[in-house]
Amino acid sequence: MMVKVLYFAGLREALATSGEEIRLPAGVASVAALRDHVAARGEPWAQLARTRNLRCAVNHAMAGFDAAVRDGDEVAFFPPVTGG
Amino acid sequence: MTVSVQEADFAVGAEIEALGAGTDNAGAVASFVGMVRGGEILAMTLEHYPGMTEKALAEIVAEARRRWALLGVRVIHRVGRLLPGERIVFVAVSSTHRHNAFAACEFIMDYLKTQAPFWKREDTASGGRWVDARESDDAALARWRGA
């Protein structure tokens, strides 16, 4: 299945990209599994697995790492928010 | 329009007056303006998540409306590069009585700071740095949980 993955703020800078389309192998069906799949590419992607307090959203809603990922989903990874 | 995410500045007076327009029931309007602190900060750049940020703000406003009897709500958050003294965020709430307006205004700000996807990057003389989330902001949010 295909998912759109977005990165924001310091994570976007560290990865040198704001996002990508990823074709996921069978069995990668949660946010945690997606994070580990991307991190397994090595540097700089491995930072995804190291980032403390990494947050995520699925389809524009804050989500936990146990959230399901389905074909066509938009998944975002980012540091804790600091607006206001 | 209740929620705006924009690069442009806004007119505080006009926004407050607009909340009271068209009704004579509003006994109170409470507002908050957040600005860029000076000192060692030369400039601040705000990033957001287009689509999700607007949705998150609208959900925070909807939750405030569930908790208090409110007449009007206006939230404006700027993005892009801002200089010390410039306005970042505006929240205003109108209600029949001041207690609801004060409480809802503070609630919206506390939720915005911890739940809406915005990120601040500060430029200083020694370079740029992303602002870390503050535990005091989480503590401010916790006050409203279960309330």
C-alpha cells in the first residue's frame, strides 16, 4: 500500500525533506511500524527512532504510535508543538 | 470565520469590535494577544501543518463552546517570519458574562500551545534553534482535564 509521510520543523531540517510517498511492504500497518521501516534505511532516517518525544498524526488528527496505517493515509512525524 | 492561520498582521481593535457586532447580548469580550519577546531573539519563524492546524484550532474552539456558553470566538495565528514586538496570536471570546469569556479565552490558549501543530524557530546572534516544548505548558493544559 502507498502512504504519504510528512516531516515538520527540526525533523524536516534534519531529514532534508518535507515529505515523501512510501510503498509499504505487507505487515507494516501501524505508525510505529512505519517509523521503524523508515528508520531502518540508516542515517539520517534513523533519527526517527531516536527522536525523544516524537509526535505523529494520521490524516490530520493527533495519533498514538499504535494507530493503524491504511492505504492512502497521510502520516506526519514532528517534534512537540510550540505555537502560541 | 472563526479561525485564521495567516502571514499577515491583524487589527486587534477591529477584531474585538467585530465580535460584539450584530448582538446586544454580549456582556463581555475577553481577548489575548501573544507577541514575539525581544531580548536575544532577533526574529522568530513559525511553521505549521496546513490543513491539520486549521482543523486542530477549530476542534479546540468547538471544545470551548461545549464547556462554556459563548457567543462569538475568533482565533488568529500568524506564520512565517516575525520580529520582536510583532503579534503572533490573537484569541477573543464574547459571552453574556465575563467569567465564561475569561475562562474560555485562557482554555483556548492553553490548548493551542500544546495541541495545535505550530513550531517556532528562533534566530539569535549565535544562530537559529527550534524552540523546545515547555513542561509548564503541559501543566497549564492539565488544569482543564477533568474540569
